[in-house]
Amino acid sequence: MAPNWRTSSYTKSDSCVEVADNDPNEIRVRDTKAHDGGVMSVHRSTWTTFVEYTKCS
């Protein structure tokens, strides 16, 4: 499945990451400025735990 990359609506510059969450099994994350610099893939449940943690911080 081709990733559908997006950035957060809270982003005010190009110094962030892009997330592709359209795959049912994994979430992909990459640097906004370095698309060819690599992609980190994590299991969907791991990503959910991370996002919930950041909301509490």
C-alpha cells in the first residue's frame, strides 16, 4: 500500500515529521525535509501508545 503522507495541523514550519497512517498494520514516519533519508515503521498499537503518552505530557 502506498503511504499517504501528512503533517500535523499544528505544524508551523517544515521542521517536523510526516506520518502515513493509511496502512492497517503499521504507521510510517519520516523527516519532512529528508524524504529520502529513511522511514521508520512501527506497529499500529505502538504508535497509539506513543500518541496517548504525548497527550498526557
